[in-house]
Amino acid sequence: MLLTTEQITKIMSNQGLRITDQRKTLAKLFAESSGYLTPKDVYEYMGKHYSGLSFDTVYRNLRVMQQLGVLEQVVFEDGVKFKVHCAEPHHHHHMICLQCEKTYPITFCPMPLTDVPDEFEVVKHKFEVFGYCKDCR
Amino acid sequence: MLLTTEQITKIMSNQGLRITDQRKTLAKLFAESSGYLTPKDVYEYMGKHYSGLSFDTVYRNLRVMQQLGVLEQVVFEDGVKFKVHCAEPHHHHHMICLQCEKTYPITFCPMPLTDVPDEFEVVKHKFEVFGYCKDCR
DNA sequence: CTACCTGCAAACTTTTTGCAGTCAA
DNA sequence: TTGACTGCAAAAAGTTTGCAGGTAG
């Protein structure tokens, strides 16, 4: 349901990016995290493995991976966060746990049921349900 | 449908806040704007009327007004924005124009139709439709 | 070998805080 | 009069950029 470490590095090398040790670790981190990570989370995790790591490199890699479509950037009220792109190809929405920030798919899409006046040209929509998952309530 | 200048200043003075000239102008600005405003927008508009205006006062007032429930703070991909709270008391959602950022109500709420597993405890939800309104397309 | 990647330092943007003078009620 | 409001200055937090040396392919 989410991209794997191998899929991520494959996509990156296919685009001509160098697969450094750091990027491998980054790919692994995201592939194994089901929740959202802040740049700070990433920096702290990576810092344990690479002394002298700098914040700007983290930012640069997050941005590159986002532009490739490997990562998804979401703006929450408390800041920007990243997560691996869903491997699930169909259009879907998410329930998001306010505690652990894991996401669960919702296949139902309200858009076809929404009555939009002809004069309004719809470009995109957002439907998200927030709450607590069974492990966190 | 949106709060008026008078309603806004009334709410503020009822809470013991001083109604300064600057706050009156702020109330008027928001009452007459149907779209979202960034702190920078507000600073620039207010700056035309008050030379020597400082950014921190704008932030302080925005935050106070938000805490009183006069303003609504929304985080967009390109930053934080504010708009007057809807006077409409019923639960509703919005269509938001990507150009002028005006909002239009949607009475339909998808939540009752959404199949949420029992283990997930829903706290809140977000449903927003983005596109172009008839004036902007 | 060469273009890409990284760390360092510094700049930049956005937001917050302490302080002292000013003003609404 | 008095506590709240404001501008100023500075700090804090988050993010971006230029540069020079290092490394994957």
C-alpha cells in the first residue's frame, strides 16, 4: 500500500539522482514510517546515523523527493510534514490519527454527490477525517 | 452571512478589549473582505492608514481576534491566512476560489455517509472544494 | 573524470517576546 | 488613573542559497 525502500531508490536512480548512503537511509525511513514526519523528525533520525548532518541537506532531499512524487507534502496547522506517496493507485481519501498520525484509506469520495453550481469550475478537493485510531484512543 | 464591522467590535469590547482606531479599521477590513488575507496583506493595507505600523501589532491583533472566534485561521500550502468567521450558524463546508480566494458555502456534509470503522474515534473532519468562481474562470 | 551531493556559513522569511511610552475607558 | 495597546528592537524558528570540497557512476 505504500512505496517500498527499493521502489523509492529505483525511482530516484531512474531520474538520474545519485543514490548516496544517506538517501538510502532516507528511503528506508520513509518506507517504514506509516505516519507523517516533519523535517525536524527526519533530521533527528538521520542525525543518529550521520554525525555532522546538516539541516539544509535534509531540506534539499525532502524537496527533491517530493518533486519526484516519491514523497507527499502536507501542511498541517502545526507545520509542514512529509510521508511516502501511497502505492494505491485509485483515488481515495484518508482518516488521520491525531496522536500517531498514521493514515487509513477511505474509498468513499463525496465529490460526485456534491452539488456544485455550473459557474464554479472545480479543480481539486480535500476530504480528511481526523480522530484517534484503535491503538491511540 | 459574514460578521459585520459592528458585530466584530461589539464582540471585542464585550470581552474587555479596547477598541482602538486601528482595531476599528481592522474590523472593517475583514468585514468587507470576502476572501482570505495573509498577515502581510493586512500589514500592507493597514500600513496605508497608519504610518509606523509594526508587524508585531498586526500579529498580536490577528491572534487575539482569532482567539475570540472573530477570525478563522486557515493554513494553505503557501502560508497562513485569515478571514472573518461565518455568521452562518449551521455546520457547512466551502468551495474556495483559487484566484480570488472568496468562499462559497456547501450545505452538503459527507461525514454521515462515510463508513468509519468502530475502532476509529472521529474528532473532526475537513471537506473543501477548490476551483475557480464565475468571476475568475 | 565529472556532475551531482554534502556540510558549512550566512541570508531570508515568518512569527514571537520584552520593554517603555501612549491611550481608551 | 490604570491596565491594555502600540512601536521598537531583538530573538526565535523554519527554510533557502552560495560556495568549496567530496563522491557516485
